[in-house]
Amino acid sequence: MQNILYYNTITEIMETLEAIKFTDPFPHLIIKNYYNSKELELIWEELNFYTKPGKLLSAEDFGGVVDATNSNAIPLDELYSAKDGKFRNISNILTLNRKLFTPEILNTFAEVHDCCSIATRCNWDYTKVRYYHNGESYEPHIDSAMPFLAFSYFYREPKKFEGGEIYFPKYDYELTCENNSIIILPGWVEHGVREVKIQNSDYYDGYGRYCISNFFGSRSRSQLKEPI
């Protein structure tokens, strides 16, 4: 375990984040209690807003893999797009998830393994909010076009659902996705999400499993002009 000293621009105080580095069965970094209480309040404010009829999109509507998942999501970068990026500040999530790209976090991830070292050169990213409710899952897949991935997890407490673990079939490995935790890993690692099972819960009461997915890496100037 490694302590990361991080200056929080929201609260304007130094925070200590506890990061756990893993090289087996593949390189990855896990940080628990990733966001503080103020940040969580702002994130839930936005998640609650999206968990309404007509807001979360099916895979065929947001460019997801239709045959692989029945969960719904929202691509935030497209929702808050503008040539000069001025709309991004409207989103609490797109503002707060910049924490991932601070030197304190990226340098720690880069130290996990040589294959993670270029994460510090990140110059683009893409963010989706995904929600899993009863009977929803994601088949194992590889995000081959994405150098690195970061998944942060949220659910209401007390927890009402079972399942929803992220699993890695090639490695016989899975994680329970603790509330307010984040995992950062290379994009070549095959992963999936086990079926969420929840009883006595309406889809829109928000008692399912939320994931804020970040896809990031380094692109050339010409590639930066291309859509992700």
C-alpha cells in the first residue's frame, strides 16, 4: 500500500489517498475512498439527475457493443461538447474526475509496471456514466483502442443488489467494486461485469450499480482532431 498526498482544489486541503499496486495477475492500481464527502455529494447530484426516464441510453444509442451489454449509459463528453470545452464545467463529474489526471495519481499508476509508464503522457480522455440494474451485465471484452481504463464505482447504501463484480476470465480474477473505489488498468486486459441482481427496487430509484468509466491515453496532434 502506498499513501498518495493529493491537494484537493475543491476543499483546498491536502488529502491522503491509499493506493494499492498490483502486478499480478496483470498491472493495476486500486484506490479506496477515492472521493471525499463533498465530491461525492456533487457526483451523486449528477447521477440522480441522469437516473430518470429518457436520460440513460441503450448501447445502440451511445455507440456501445449491442450484443455484449444490456446496461444503459451516457457519454458525457458528447453531451457537454463544445469546441473550446466551455460546456464541460456544467458537469460535476467531468470536473471532479480530473483528479485521475493529476501527477500524484498518474505517476503512482505509471510505477506499477513498465507498460503503464506512458500514462503520464496522457493528453486525451473520454468519460461514460453507466448504470446496471436488475438483470444487467457486460460480457467480457477488450477495449483494444484504449491504452488505459479507469473505473470508479458508486452505489447507495445500504447496498441492495448482488453481483455486479468486474471479472477477468483469462486470469480467474474478480473484484467486488467497493463503493467509492477506483481501479486503473491497461486497455488490453479483458474484463466483464457480472449480472446485477436486485429485488424490490424500481429501476429509477437508483439502487443499482453505477460506474464512471474513463478511457485515456496519448494521441498525436492529428489523432486529437479525430472523434473517439
